Amino acid sequence: MIKDNQQYFNRLHVLIDALITAGSYMLAWFIQIKILTGNEIGVLPAEVYMLVMVPLIPGMLLLNSAFNLYTPKRVQGRRLELSNIVKANLLGMLIFMAAVTLVKQHEFSRQLIFIFFGFNICFETLERVIIRWGLRKIRRRGMNLKHILLVGMGSAARGYIDRIMDNPEWGYHVLGILDDTMDRQAVYRGIRIIGRTDDLEQLLKEHQLDEIIIALGLSEYYKLAHIVAVCEKSGVHTKLIPDYGNIIPTRPYTEDLMGLPVINIRYVPLSNTFNAIAKRAMDIVGSIICIILFSPVMLLAAALVKLTSPGPVIFKQERVGLHNKPFIMYKFRSMQVQSKVKERTGWTTKNDARVTGVGKFMRKTSIDELPQLFNVLKGEMSLIGPRPERPQFVEKFREEIPRYMVKHQVRPGMTGWAQVNGYRGDTSIRKRIDCDLYYIENWTMGLDIKILFMTVFKGFVNKNAY
């Protein structure tokens, strides 16, 4: 069974990691001591360096385990695995350096430590790439498969089947589907209905299965207690895929209320106080630096606006921000002065006659957005976040687009995930909102930094900015 195979595989994986750690350390020692240092006087004896491997190897294996590097490859993506390798090794390096300092081994080569962890990250990554490649080859030949039975044929079940069929390298084999609402001859993507939910106990006796996936439709949840009891009785690992796709279409999370599980419909990392403080600190420091760096550009832009078109230099417009509160957003004026009524008529479109010559260039290069750095400094906006919209459009979209108002759970930004993915200006509002929701629910400081870099290289100049 796959469970037994996984245990043997994990043991082998741990052994390989131990060998890699030992090999990386010895290679680092050889390069640093034998090649770079050349056995100079004052270098510690080889026995001292080799003795370090006694705590080092088990310590690194424990860190790998703590960062989920021995979980099945089916449930961990490559990027997440690489991130965990780097995190485990960085933490290991900090502990190693602290230990050397505490025992006052001043002659112990710090450079050797850096070389070792560099090698260890590279070799552990290469090892896992090879393992994934090997597992894909094996699974495509019908080996190392996880045999599962699906109970229920609701929308959640179809979504589950779509994903495992589109990713054969995951190594899942579906025996069939049990469902009380569909004909026994029904087939979905090559997987047949092989019985009713009452047949579950008999099928569990006849087949050796690794997992039972319960994916009942909402109308069938009254059967859930009985089905779970049958699954638990069999001892087979059971998973439940809730059929709430049309009710809770985003990533929820669960908290424990004195033993009572409570499902939060939406996970917003920036509702965490520490995350919010960290992001605000980044906004303050970043906006001050950008104001200093771009001050010559802003002064030049202000002069050109004043010289080429009558009216104020700064255009002020009401937008909706955090918690649906309105604020005044600043921009360099890029259009001819208009009445309040005309201003509310709509978005700027391609070849819009209202845009001035200088304004067209500023909008294309996003120079007109630079005064928003002062909105960031005031706390009304963030460097990164969903773009704020005018009140009349907020009222319109909140009725037309599901989940539109969720974007106001975080501060609006000067740039965001939607903008660096091309959804800027006269583009799909729905796709823009999908990007905003992804950002809100998956925020990390790393994602903010990534968006800043993407803005520098592809976000300032945009074909959809008119």
C-alpha cells in the first residue's frame, strides 16, 4: 500500500539528506581549509571540524522535518519546497553561527559555514528535483499510485477530479464514484459511477484503498454522519471536500473556540497586527525614500503642467479607501480642467480628447501618480494594494461584481498585483478584482517586494494607461 511505501520512502529521503549534509560540509571544509586557507598556522585541526558533524547532521534533519520537507510530494509544490529548503538552511546557519560564538571558537572558519550552507541548499534542491522527476516517470507507468474512492458527485467532486486528471504526475487513481443522484452508467472524465453511497461498506471490504474523498453536494449533507462513521470503521484515511464553492469562493481558515471549530470565510493576513505594522513601516520608509528620489521628476512635471495648460498642478479626486472610508487622492493634472459633472462621466479611454499632450506622456509613464506618495505617507494609501476607485463606480460595481467590496479590507495602493499583470485602465474589472482578492488573501512582505520589482520593470509604462 502507498502508506507503507511512503514510510520507506521518507526513511530513504532522510538518509539521503544526511549524506548530502555530510558531503556538503566535507566539501566546504576541503575548499576552505585545503584550497583557500592552505593549512595555515592557527587553523583548527581536522578532527575538530569533523566532530561538528555529530550535532550538525541530526540538527539539519530536524530542521528539514520542521519545515515539512518530508511531506509527500503530492501535497507540496516545487516553489514552496524550495522556499522551505532555504528557510531551514538559513535558520540552521544562524543557529550554527550562534553556537560557534557561544563556545568562543574564534578560530573556527565563518567562511566555511557560508560555503557549507550554500552547497547544502543547492544539493538538497537538486536532490528533490531528481526525486520529483523520478516519481513522475514511475507514476506515468502506473506505479506508486494512490488509490482513492470518491463519495458524492457535487460541484466540489468535479473540481477535485478536474485537478487530479490535469496533473497525472500527482499519482492518483480513482476507483470510481458513489452517488445517489446520478445514473450508474454516468461517466465524468473517464471515471464511472460504480454504485450508491449504501455500497460504501462493501466496496471498502473488497478493495484496498488509500483514501476516501467525501464530496457530497450540500443537499446530501444529512448522509455525512453515516458515511464518515463507515469510513472511520474501515481505518482508511478520509478527506472531506466541502461543497461551498458558490457560497465561500475563496480561501477560508478555521479557528478553535474552546473546542468548537469556527470557519472564517476569508483569510486576510493584514488583519494580523504584526503584519499590518510591518507593512505600514515599509510604506512610511518607502514613501520617504521615493519622495526624495523622485523629487526632481515631480518638480519638472509640476512645471510642465503649469506651463502647458491653465489650471491647478495637482488634481484632487475623492476615492474610496480602507473600510469604505472616502479620502482625497492626489495626482498631477493630466487633463483639461472640467466641471464636476463632466468629471463624473466615466473613465479615460484611448485617444481621449480631454488629456493634454504632457498629460498623455505622464499617464503612459505613471508620472502623474507620483503625488500619491504623500497619500501613502499620510496613511490613506499603501505602496502596494488594490487601486482605489471613485464612489460612484464603487456603488455600481458592488451590485454587479460579487466580492467587489472585499478590496476595501486593506489600504488601496499606488500599484498592485492587478496592475503588474496588465489589468490597468480600460480592462476587465472582474479580472482586476480576481487579482485584488488573490493579493488580499495571499499577502506576504515577499509578495509586496515582488510587486515593487515587477512595477519597476513592467508596471510604470503600460499600454492600457491612456
